[in-house]
Amino acid sequence: MFLVFYGGNGEKLLSRWKNALEKAGEEGKTIYRLTALDFNRQRFEELIKGAPLLGGSFAVALSGVLENPEGRAAVEENLENLSASPHLFL
């Protein structure tokens, strides 16, 4: 699942992420965060396909990644994989 939030300050955005996690039944699960500054395409693609050791799913918060040219390209090229992933991408 892939959800996009745009705008707002950091605290408001965090609140929207938490609400999305609760609605998806993902609260309390592991959350990985990738930002525009530390974006790594290989890590991003591993998270799309990855599975936790004990099964289940996790959430990945992408903060400002669409503002990074490499990040935007990776997201655009993986839209189908993001929607098919058992993990929640915010």
C-alpha cells in the first residue's frame, strides 16, 4: 500500500502518518524512515520486497523523497511494486 501526504509541518505530518498506521492496523509495528538526504535506492527496493524475520509487515515513511531526483525516479519506477507490497509506504 502506498499513501502520499503533501505539505504541513513536521508535527502535523507525523499525526497524519500515525492515523494512517492505525487505520491500516499497523500501529506498534516497525517503521523505517528514508529521507531526501539519506535516500538509498538499493535500501528502498529491499524494503519493497523485504520480509521481517518473524513474518508480518512493516511501515516505511518516505520524507521528502519525491524532492530528491533519484528518489522520485525510484518511486515512479516502482509504483506497481509499492501497491502490491504487503508493507505500508507513507
